[in-house]
Amino acid sequence: MSPTAIAPTTALSALLDDLRGEAPDIEVRASSPETAEFGYDAGTAPRRDALVPDGPAVAFPATVAEVQLLVRLAARHGVSVVPRGAGTGLSGGATAHADQLVVSTDRLTRIVEVSPADEVAVVEPGVLNAALNERLAPLGLFYAPDPASWRISTIGGNIATNAGGLRCAKYGVTRESVLALDVVLADGSLVSVGHRSIKGVTGLDLVSLFVGSEGVLGIVVGATVRIRPLPVARRTVTAFFDSTSAGAAAIGAITASRVRPSVIEFLDEPTLEGIDAARDSGLRARGAALLLIELDGFGIDEQTAELTTALEAAGGRVRVESDTDAEILWELRRSGRRFDERSWFAGGDVAVPKSRIAEVFAGFPAIEARYGVAVSAVAHAGDGNLHPVITLPIPVDADPAVVPASVHDAADAVVRAALAVGGTVSGEHGIGTVKRALAAEELAARVREAQLAIKTALDPAGLFNPGKAL
């Protein structure tokens, strides 16, 4: 009999009984209203006024051996396992039901090693992105990936979704900073893939296979990541434009120049207005669109001069920001947007070739007109990754928990607009539960078959994170 044939409620109860007997030191919380928050992630969290069902059972292993034991016991009873980091994901990749076991990496927080000579750090998955950089800074080093949630998101979660962030323009996404992984497979075995060395081509590239796999192939319990010298200088430059279209078109001027900023963020007019409404920041008074740019490294004065020339020629009003003002601007970019409780909204991310960013923004008014919604976006413009938001005011007599189809249809339309110009369904948030149907539109049938075959080879019983990603 297949393990998945066991009745889930009976199976979970038996699993919890075994855990009490065989692993009493592992904290385990049974399914209850108190575990409801472990049933969703940041992108699928219910409204405050919504009723939520009991959450899943949750285990908090503190060692790799405890993760292995949890996986073996779950496999014995046919209980599916949902790996979970900080829950900051935005695609439903860490959602879980009451008959599932969440394996939290919250307590796997050791920075095992920092080796400046090899330019690597070895960390457990529960290490916060910010905590690693705090450890590295006194050594004159840093870890490059920096998603907007870097203060609260974990390295393991970043690996699960191949998270990107602001510095992708120069340093790449998480995959470019991961050299090796330790992974617990569906039979409870522990394998190491990849290399500590910068180069290594022995065997297939299984590291890239696991990075971005959203926990459907195994549980990452250790990572060897690249670390880099802190730049000798960093400088923030702003360029404001008279319209969203003018600002989006100016992205090409940066690409055409010889300057390669570490960060290029684009904020459209509705985004600036939204930040002002939430934070009284006064950004819209400076222009209708903003390119927020960070330069780093040697020759920063020369970089600034060439960038200024390029942006002014494209119609930008360019300013080098003070350190104090720069800190405020970056914080506004990361957390300044607020979503009005009086509106329905849907978010997400897509990625397109950089040369097509302006075309995607230009298509927003048609989507607004078709579906009766508002559409805006911020973009990691250095690598073509857009984060659109669709909003619709909630009528006084409407149920806030019932989101109209038009909101989701508009969000899908933005994704299809990205696909139409050679883009992809998700640049860094992942597929999770939210974008599985859209991913099927992007991937050819034979490619989907190949991906499912890999899943079956590594997890034949479908133990890990079923219903996600693939």
C-alpha cells in the first residue's frame, strides 16, 4: 500500500504519537487555531477580519539529525511535509493544511563557518539574511542577495525561491551566490551537492536544481554561500522624470552607458503617490517617476559623472543623495508601499527582457480599462523584474473576504503581457500555489513532464510540499 493511502487524520495522529515516544526533545505543536499562522505565507495571508481554519501540525527541529528523523517518521505514516522558513514568501509556497506537518527551520540558525580566504560562509537555513551580513561586516565582507525582506527572511527561504532583491543588477540572484547545499531527501538521507570551490563541474548541477525548487525535492539544512569584499564606496543617485513612460524609457540609457550600478530600482507614478500617502514622503513633488540607483566600487566619481550624463540626456533630473537621505529613500523603497484595508489587491512578480520594461508599463492603462482596476509596479530595473500591484476599492456593502474575479484576472493579464514580450511568470517570488496554472502556460508539456519526472525520482511518494511549484 502507498503511504499516501493512509487516512490523513489517522496518519497525523499516529505520527505525533511516534514523535512523543521517539523524539520527545523536538517541540511539536498539534493542529489547532494557534498554528493557523503556519498555514499561509505573506502572500496568501487572510484579511484580519477573515475566519481561518485550524493550522497544520508544526515541528521545530534544532539539528539536522532531527530533520532527518521527522522526515523518516512522516514517510512511515504517509504524512506530507511542508518545509518552512520565515513565511515571508509571496506565492503560497509554504502554505499547509491541518493534515500536514510543517517542518520549521526557525531553530537551525548556526553560522557554521566564515572563511575570508575561501570567500565562503557555511550556514544553516534558518539564518536571517541580515544576521549573516551583521556577522560579515566587521570582516569587511558581505553576502550579496538582498530581497526587500532581508531583515526577516531566511537564507533557506531565499534558496527555496531563488530570491533576488535589489542588488541583482550587479551581483545576481541567490543562485549565483550558492556553491553547495546539504539536503535531506524524502527517505531521510542526507546528501551534499555542489562544491566549496568556486569552480566545479563534476556531475550534474544539482545545486541549481534545488535552488528555486520551493521545497518539493528536499529540505535544505545547510548552504555554502559566496561572500564578497564590501565595496570601497557606495553612492545613491536619484533621477526623477515627468512621466512613468519617460522614466521607464530611461532604463535603456543606463544599459547603453558603461556604468553598471549595483541597484537600479524604478518606481512609477502610482507607487510614488502610494508611498507619499502612507509615509508623507513628498516624492511625487519631485517627479512622476523615479529611478533610484546605487553605485559601488572604485572610480565612483567617474561612474557618477557618466551615469548623470546618460540620465540627463534621457530627461532625468539627477541628484546625488546624502547618506542620510539615501537611507530614507532605500527604506521607502523596501517598505514604503502600504495597502489600504479599504481595497482589494493582488500582487506578484514577473520578469521581462530589460529592453521591454517600458512596453509592459505602457500596457497597464489597457488592463485597467478592461478590468476596472488600478495597476502599478515597482521594478528591479537592472534585471527586468517587475512587482505589479492590482487594486480595487471595496464597496461599502461588499464582503472584503470575497475578492472579485476581475482583480485576479487583471493580475493574470499582467503576467500574460510579460510572457508576450519574452518574459517569465516569476522572476524571484516563485510559483507556489498562486501561479501553477500560469507556469503551465509558459512551460512546454514535455518540459513539465521532465520536471515531474525529477520530482518522482527524488520523492516518489510525493512527501514534500505537494501541490506546489510543479
